[in-house]
Amino acid sequence: MLALALWFIATLPQSSAVGGTSGSIPEGATANSTCTDGKVAFRGRCVEKDQCCEEDLCPAGSVFEFVKVPKCVPCSEAETQSGASYCAANRATDADRDLNLLYASLVEKFPSERHRLKEAERAWVTFRDRLCEAHAGIYKGGSIEKEILGRCVAAETSRQIERLKELREQWTEGRKQSRSKGAPK
């Protein structure tokens, strides 16, 4: 599941990739110093214009963008397509992580359902991936394709999390009912 979200990040243009081409400020320089090769100082790093998506440069839920000036912007206000795609990939990765945690807890709590749950999740992942590829397919080759794909994966994964929470409640209630029926009165 995580592979699809990681693909988004890996396929961003090199100058926009996570951990892109910025470097630390040169030895002996300060954050106010001029960086070399047309770069500028921002939060202790030398960054390039049109650079995006530096890891660990901005708080969670935001993205580093350098359009007119270097800045961190909330993902909801990303100004570049690379930034919007990066944020969508992060949302998909976060949702996938949450789904995997819930799945693991279900398997632990209901080990007798492990096989059926595993088959259902595999089928669902295939469905989700094909559905999201179809949604993004109309933008094939366009700069927005990865953002649409990431948004779809995040949304569908969040829906699946809610369905699995409902299933957990049903299984828990069913277990309680079956125990109460078997108990002597």
C-alpha cells in the first residue's frame, strides 16, 4: 500500500524531490550570509528558486516552496504543483500508515478472521489503486496527475479506515452477544 504513495514522491522532478538539491549553509557562513550559485539562506540551508518539498525544513502539514521568496506554507495553500503533489502524497502515506495500524489491531484482536480480512484488504487495495488511476487518468502526463492520484488514494483509504472501524464494532458486538448467549442464566 505504501508503495503507491512513495511513487508520488519519487516521481517529482529532481529539483523538486524530497531532500532535493539544497545544501547546508557553507562552513563559516550564517543564515544571513549569501549562499553560492544563486541560492539563498532559509532556516539554516541554502535553497534554490523553484525548489520545493524539502524534508524537515517545515512543520508537519506544510510544504517548503520558493516561488518569489522561500517560505513554508500550509499544504492547503500550496502555490506550486510540486508542492500540492507532495502534500497529497504525504496525506496518502499518512492514511496508509493509519490503515495499516488499524489492520494490525484487527488481526491481533480477531485472529480467526485474519485470512478473510487479508483477502478482503488485498482486493480492496487493487480496487482503490485502479479507481484512483482512473480518476487521475484523464490528467495523464499533466502536472496535476500526481496530485489527483494522491488525493484519491488518501480519500479512499480514509473511507476504508471508517469501514474497518465499523467492522471492528460489529465483530466486537457480535463477540459480546455470542458470549452472553452461551453463558448460564
